[in-house]
Amino acid sequence: MQVRVVHLKKHFGRTRAVDDINFSFASGQVFGFIGPNGAGKTTTIRILATLLEPTGGNAFVDGVSVVEDPEKARRIIGYVPDTLPTHNDMTVHEYLDFFARAYSIRANQRRKVIESIEAFTNLTCIRDKFIHALSKGMKQRVSLARSLVHDPPALVMDEPAAGLDPRARVELRELIKILAEQGKAILISSHILTELAEICTGAVIVEQGKLLRAGNIEQLQTQDTAVRTLQIRPLEKLEELHKELLQMPNIETAHRAGEALRIETQGSDQEISDLLTALIRKGYRITEFRQEKAGLEDIFMNVTQGKVQ
């Protein structure tokens, strides 16, 4: 199962909130959807959730167009908004039961489905509490539970961890990991990049409505990285190795990092391999030689400029 966004556009007057965006992700993948405020993330997610019609382009979930067949698309998409609407007169169980009925789940199945979801999202103990009396974290659990009632293969989540305390964020993260392991395709919009880095297999980076980067984390880590950072730890002769590296071609900088050396180089894979071979031939006994990968925050800061519309 695959989710595909194809040349998606959404204009509000002269503002191009979404400007020709293309990306895709598949079953079992968790893609972070990141960008500065006003980058078009929520607009894109609302289009995927069939709550907004695009100005142009399309999006497909398992081959179903969210533009041409929104009713069918809603049955295979689970949408988690940034805030759960307040319902003063509904308990958690009544709320989930209402949506199960809306998705035409029959009475003999409905009870089992809801009880299973309540157990999965740890809502069983508060199933009879009114929604308006719940904490932010519990409301987000209810919102996630509602999105799972019809067992959709795809989930789109808009800032699900915003305002949550550390424990609630960890618990939400673990639930998302389990859902991905179950084969769901998940897109998460979030500003908490450290949280996304823990669970994401890929990312989509946007700014001013335009797509900057999209792909698996490994692909993003190697795109536009002219300078590579290496950590080298010798068994001995640290100072001598430091001086040696500074005299070698393609070495931009070399700094001590405890008992190791951290260097920056513009060398290719072949040149990095040759560097290790040369050091060994010169008699240095190397206990650690590794390339440091850019984290999600590093990638985000490298490709965005903080511009807003």
C-alpha cells in the first residue's frame, strides 16, 4: 500500500500555501512532515484527510484519489488533528461508538472493535469519563483511537505531540512504532524533531509551500553533503596523528574530541577509504574510524532558511 502526493497545489488568493508538492511513502513507513510555521503542512494534511480540495494536483491512498473519490478515501485514511474538538456531553466510549457507527461497523462487531482499541490506546480505565474533562494527553489518545476505529491502512497526524508532557510523548511514540510494525503508512507533522528522529524512517521537508527534500532518512543524510565528518580514534600517538591529518589533502579541519579526532573532509567514499588505508600503512593503529551521519535536525537546518509566507 502506498500514499502518493502528485503535483499538489492549494492557493488562498495570492498565497500559495501548497506549491506543486510531490512525495510518497508506503506501508510500514513513518514519514515526518516538517517545515517552519506557515510552510503548508497542515493544509497538505487536511487535503489528504479530504477536508480541503486542492487547487491542483492529486493525492492517492492505495490507488484511491482523495479528490475524485473522497468517500472511499475516508474509509482507508485515519486522521488525527492537532486538537480534539471538545464534546461536553459525550464519554470516551460514546465518542468511539459514535464513529464506529458512522463507519457502519455492525453491532455484533462494534463492541469488540472499540474495546480492542481502548485497550491498545490505554483508554479502558477512562472510557466512562467525559471528553471535556480529560487532559491534553488523554484527548490525543482519544483522537488516535478514533482514527483507528475503521482500521485504516494509512494515518495522517497533525502535530500529535504538541503540548504533551514527556511521558505522554514517549507513550504516543511507542504506539506509533507499533502501528508502523503492523503495516500502517504514517505521515506525522511535528515541530518536535527530536521526537520524530526516534521513529521516522523518512521525512518530507517543506518551506513556503514548496518541497525542499523528501525520501528515506538515509537518502536525506547523503543529499547535498559536500563536507563529511569523520571520527578517528587511534590506540596511541594522538597528537602525532593530529598533525599528520592537518597536512593531508581534502582534510578541511581536524579537532580533538576527547581521545579521538573529529575531522571534516570533502573526500569521496573512495578517498575516505584510501585515507584509512594510508593511516594504517603509516603505522597508526586505529580503533575507531566512522562517518557521523546528519540527524534530522541537522538536515532540517541545512535545507531550510526559516522563511514564512
